[in-house]
Amino acid sequence: MKHTLNKNIPVPLYFQLKQHLIEQMESGELNPGDSIQSERELSEKFEISRMTVRQAVLELVNDGRLIREQGKGTFIAQPKINQGLFKLTSFSEDMISRGMKPGAYVVDVIINQPSASVQAALKIKSSASVIILTRVRLADNKPMALEVTHLPLRRFEGLEKESFEGVSLYHLLESKFGVTPASASQTIEVGMPTPREMNLLHVSPDVPVLLIKRVTCDREGSPYEFVKSIYPGDRYKFHAELVR
């Protein structure tokens, strides 16, 4: 059965096809993980050129709605986690609020001297030691972020001996040391993943990542945590509500 797009209106055919595919996703006709038809099949189905189909599909890939897998096809992407920019919450709280099961596995926990940037962020001396906790954060058992957390050893003596598997770090800091987050500042940059990040997050080299650096302060305004987080760009997005 042939399907046609409206060729008599001043809306590009590739855009009409793109909107048609989006409507199928939003209606549930196409679900995350489903494959879409090939360029040839879509071209024949809608009686348009394969170049037109390719443009529509490419835009959906760039928008993060479709994922191409070499030799396998093109699939509906998992919806991105939507994170607010002005709310201070832990990763675990974010995932629970979205009905997802948070988790993590520890890559390593070491004690080392702080780099210049960590020293400045935590306002500690270069001779001080920091606990460096590296974890892959999970949502429903899928890698969602790589976090490298720096904490001053003097303030959290013995923390490095704790088990961080399946535990919220913020809950641990509150229960063991009486420290709760009151404010934070963060920066967000876009980059490409390193080989290590690709391996730990299961991302391909052409998927951009978000690098988030956050300094968290306690109720007295003292910084106690500096964390660098890497989020795959195809799984996470940020939003902000602005008022005038």
C-alpha cells in the first residue's frame, strides 16, 4: 500500500516525513528499541527520493530520537532524562523521581593529592589529601553517567573504607558525618568521549558528551565536594525555566 505526503504545500517533504515519524513515536506506534524501515522501504512507501528520506532520518538522529547501528539498522532511541538546572538533587533522587531504579558500580576509590583545580574548588591546601571516588551511575541497570567525586580526607576520614555499591553518597555523608548539601555551582561543557569514557559508558566515538563540574557547599557555605560528571549526550538533556 502506497502512502503519500502532501506535495502541494510549501512544507519540505523531508520535514513532513520527519514529523510523521515523530507522531508514530509519540503515539506509541513506534517504541524505544524498535527499528524503522530502511531508506529504500520508506522511499517506496511515501513515493519520495532516498535523499529526502536520508535527510529526515539524519535530522532525527541529530535530535537524539533515532540511533544508527552499523550493519543493523536505525532504531528508536530511549527518551532522554530531563534534568533541571536550578534544583540541587542527587543522582539517586533524580532517578527515583522518574520512576527509575538508581544504581552504581565503583571503578575505584583512592586517596591522592588534589590537582590545582580541585584545590581551588574545595579551598584546601596543596598538601591536603582528597578521597577520589570514581563510579559509573546506572538507571535501570544501564550506564547513565561517569562520576569522579573529590572529597577532603580531613573532613571525611574513613569514608574511603565504605561500600558505595547501591548507596547514595549524599545519604552516606549525612548519616555518617552530618553533612547535607545546601547550595552548589556548576558548569556544563560539550565534548567528545575519551576511550575510557566510551568503554565505561558504552557509547560510540561519534556521540558527544556533557561534562559537568559541580562544587557543593554545606549550610555554612563551605565547599566539601567537587565532582566531574560525564553524561552521554544521547541519554541526557537539561532544561531551565527563565522568568523576566
